[in-house]
Amino acid sequence: MSFNASKCQLLTITRKTKPSLFNYNVAQQDIERTSNHKYLGVTISSDLTWNQHIAKIRSKACSTLGIIRRNMGPCSQNIKLKAYQTLVRPQLEYAAAAWSPHTAKNIYSLEAVQRQAVRYICGVYDRKASISPLLQQLDLDQLVTRRILHQCTMFFKFHYNLINVSFPPCVQLHPLPVRSSHHLRYHPIQASRDTYKFSFFIRTIPLWNRLPLEAVIAPSVAAFQAAALPAVRAMQPTTTHHQL
């Protein structure tokens, strides 16, 4: 079995403005250099931002929503809602625990897709009409709320060894009790660079520490989500208004 270098790409991950770049070749064939590459459904960029990934999934979700709008006009509101929940929203949430955006621009761009879908489902196209009542009517949470819940759910699975992956050494239970939090809280990790500060463990620990006790000691994932959701709905994500 021969190695096909033409099917490989070279991705250099760095934050340097003038990085040292080297060419690589296999079997006398140069490997093509790229600034981003899709791996397991997630687009990884050379600067470790998620702008390219979010732009791609947003474009794909909008295309799918367009197909639904063109072909499901006569359908009932419930059928349109199910189509959105089944075909569009999963594209906006796949592996979101890893890439959940922290910039206001990216958060807004994803929410805009759901807002378009909600207006279509409810048949309300007046731009002055508020989206909040329509979301409540359809029993839909904002995508940012769902991403926070997904992050906390993944952390719950880590904590109780429900997945075959362990916490990294830097994630440790807090040694001192605090009245304002539960006894299963973790020690916050300080970070200065956004790339690290908004990575999964760093950003999820403060969310986990704010959850109620009945959530973190829940006997199952479903029970955890039910107990955590009210608290998650009250949480506002930390955002930055600049693009990295």
C-alpha cells in the first residue's frame, strides 16, 4: 500500500506574525500547505481561532434552511419545527463543546440562523417583531444557552468517568469549601491568551462551579441536564468584541 502525498495537507499552527515555514515532501512529492483543514467534522485553523469553522457551518446550515423553506411551505408549524431541529440545528451544534465561540460576532452569526428559522416557522417576517416570544412559543432556547448546557454536560461526563477520557492534570477539585458554591467545585485556571482562556476546560470550570448542587450530584446525564438547565439559562457567556 503506497502513501499518497497528493491527498495530504500541511497545517502549521502558530500565532507568530512571521513564522518560520518549511516545506515537506514524501516520496519526492511536496505536501500542499493550507491555513485550515477539516478534521472529524471540525475545521482547524492555523491561528487556532474558530472563525473559519463557524463561517462554514453557518453557510451550510443556511443552505439547508433554504431547502426547507423552498420545499415545506404547505407543511404545518410542527413539521417545520421538526425539520429545523433535525436538519439545521445539529449542523450548528456538532462538537460545539470544543469550538463554542466567544466573540460577539460569531455568537450573533449563529443566533441569526435560528432567528431566520423561527420567523419562517411562525410565519412572522416583520423585522420589528421580537424573537423572544416566538422562541418561547416554540419552546426553543437560544443556541448559546444550549452550547453552555452541552459544555457542562461534557464536564459532568468527565467528572463521573462516563467517557473514556480523563481530566488533564491541571483540572483539580478545589481544596477549600466555599459557601457560595457546592463541594464539587473545581479550581479555576488562570489564562491570558484567548486561545487558551476560551478552551473547553478553562471556560467550563466557572460554569460548573455556578451550577446547583442537585445538578452536579445528579444520578444520570438526563437528570443533570434537567436540573442544570434553569441555572444555565441565567448564565451569560463571557464574550469579546474583537476578532483574533
